[in-house]
Amino acid sequence: MLMCEYATALNASAGGGHICVTSLDQELAGLPEPYAPPTGALLLAFAGQQPAGVVALRPLPASRPALASEKACEMKRLWVRPPFQGQGLGRRLAEAVLEEARHLGYQAVYLDTLPATMQRAYALYQSLGFSTLVNPPASQLGPQVLYLRRSLERAPVKS
């Protein structure tokens, strides 16, 4: 449910265009893969009994090469439902998934984002120490997509 809401909100923010969620139906049908342990994670946040947010972690796909000999993963689907936005829940989810990635032995976390339509998420990623890749991989997602990387070998830059 949360991932479907995420897809709807993301597409609405792009003016109804279909972005970044082209394989979501397949992804949902295949859960818990690609987020299953021992190489992935799917974290949920609750407000009481109500699901409030989600973030996922998976091994970095071969189509998105990491730095040489780096054990890397990808953060995906960070989403907080509108009634719970602005309360720091997105930050807590992102920090929790970074800690989980470190626990799983990853050296770096990658993600893709649309800074033009996801300004708050982009600012969050920057505050957590993510930096833009200088030579990003070729993408079918379009030129508006930025690829970010965060080393797990150092503490977050800002809080």
C-alpha cells in the first residue's frame, strides 16, 4: 500500500508523467525480493497501528556500477505518508536504513532522485552526506535524474 501511494505521489509531482516506477508492479509481485535479507531490508514506520512510512535497501544492481571493488547497495522507495510528513520521520527512516546497510557490511549506499520535484528529499540526502556522482551511469530514467552516493565509512555530515 505505501509503495503504491509513493508511486502515485511521485507521478503526480511530475505532472502525471510516469517516472521512476516503471517496474513497481513487478517489484510488488516479487516481494520480499529484491529487499529480502541477508542482502536487503524493507523498513516500515508506524504511527500507532497505522503505517506511516517506508524505505527499502537492496544490493546495487549490475546496471549501476559502484566504485571499483566497493560492496554497495541502493536505497529505494523512501516515502512518508502526507499526514506524517514534516515530523522527521523521513530522516529517521533514512538513518535507520543507512545503519542497516552498515550492519550488512556495505561500504556505500547509492540512490537516484529527482531534485526538481523532490526538493525536500534531495535536501535530506545532502544533509545525510550523500554527494552527486560526477560520472553517473547511463539511465533510461532521463536527464533530470541525479545519482547520489554516500560512503558508510564516515559519520553523517549534518543532522
